[in-house]
Amino acid sequence: MAAETTWDPLIGRLMGSYRLEKLIGEGGMGRIYLAKHSRIGRKAAVKVLSAEAARDSHAVSRFFHEAKAAGEASHENLVEVYDFIRDKDTGCCAYIMEYLEGEDLRQVLMRERRIKPARAMHIGAQLAAGLGAAHAMGVVHRDVKPENVYLIERAGIPDFVKLLDFGVAKFATAVAHKTQAGFAVGSPFYMAPEQTLAKDIDGRADLYAVGIIMYEMLAGRVPFDGAKNSEIYRKHCEDPLPPLRADYGMGGISPALMGVIKKVLAKKADDRYQTASELRAAILSSSDETLGEEEEDGDEPTKTQKVKAPRDTVIGTGPMTPGRR
């Protein structure tokens, strides 16, 4: 995050009908600003491609692809994109999206380490709902992870999910954006086995990532860890899923919920839930059988247990960090 006193030539500039007011996030490809509509005062977040990246036709194509993917897959649990702007005179590229006030799931996990089953199911079911809308439009996210799961309060409902960052999303039928063949795309801890092998994937890889996130919310750690990406990939493909109750002593996880997580984390895509709606229904059904939510003694991290954020997205330069919107 840039310092408040750092001069920024974009502050005060109009992007479409929105005037940039404040820098709120940045990454390798550009910056994100808080903006307000010049006439009606509506807040928005504006993602601006850096001047250097804007001179790269591939980066511009990828940036437009990200906006298009998020814009086409419209759903209340997906970040809403309003417009894409490219200034022919300056070459500046930006897209305008809804402004969100809250925190991402990674921040929650870093602070709390584990969350209770009912809350995990609430978040997981919303993720499945949002992904279902994306998949219906032929969009596979490919980078579902806690950093891209933003939690806000809406109409008095806490932990309302907004899925962010379609920077490495894949269109099932379009050819607007392609990644280099033979390269795995995603974040290692959350990649499905077929994704780690750089095979052609579909929405079931996103569902696998939801399963990893749900496991992590309940257990306080991802199921497959390692010092190197190759080690993590191998575990996704070969190692059995560490049992939640036996390994972590968590109370309140019903057999039904454990069954949902085990199924969605099957090594073969054909053995998982086949659609996001199936996964959502299974999560909601398991809530009827959830046991008491009191955690067993010893649930707090010990001095030897460190809560750390997994490594970021791999392949190429990776998507721009969404920042805190």
C-alpha cells in the first residue's frame, strides 16, 4: 500500500464517470482506487493497469479478459464489474467494479485460525452459488483461495461472500485469453490434481478448491502442504485426505459434513460433485446434521503451530493483487 503522502498523478482524474479519490490496493500489474461517480456520488473501486503493462498487448488482453469474465458471470456472490475503459489518447486501461468494505477470508483465518462448522458451511455454500453462476456462463475461475474470498455484511447478514479476481479465469468456449500449454495455473495449495498436471480443466477444479477452503476453515490448515510446489502437487494427486477429526480434534463436525468434504476432494473429477449446485445442496443438507459447535480443549494454536498464508498464485506474473476494497 502506498503512503498517503505519496503523490499520485491519477488521484482526482476521471475514469469514465468516476473520479479517483484514494489508492486502496496495488500489485504487479497496476493499482486499485476508491472512486466516486462525478454526478451521483456512488462509490466504486477502479482497477487501473500500470503504464508499463498497458504497453504490453498480452497484459492488456489479460486485463480485459479478467473484467469480461467477472462481468459476464453476474451473481450476488461475485464481485460486480460496471465498465471497462481504454483511453485511446493515453493508453490507460481500467475497469470499474463495486466497492466492498470488509475483509478477505485469509485475514479471518490468520486471526482466528479455525472457524466453526456452521460458519464454514455458510461461506462454502455461497462460494458454490457464485461459482455455479460463473460456470453457467462458461467461466472457470481457476484461482479460488481465501485471499479471493471477500466477506462483507449485507442487509444485516454477516460473512456475505464476494468472490474476487478473475485474472486467470478460463472461458470454456471463448478464445479471448489463453495460457501457455503445459503450465499449471492457480495457487498450489488449492489446485485440483488435474490442474497441477496442467490438464484441461472444468468447473469441478473450482469445486475442489472450495473443498480445500472448507477443510482449512475447519482444521486451521490446508490438507496438503509442502516446501516446494512439486511436493504439494504430488500430495494432491497421490496422498489420502488427512481425516479432520482424528488429526485436529475438532468438535461439531458432523459425519455428513465430513462426507461432503471427502467427496468434493476426490482425486478424480468424475468422483466429485459434478456441479456447483450439487455441492451447494450437499453443504446445506449437511447443516441439518451438524453436531454441537463447542470446540474441544486444546483447540488454540500451540507455540509450535504457526498460522501462515500459503504462497500466492503461480505461473507468469500472476493476477494483480485485489487489495482491500
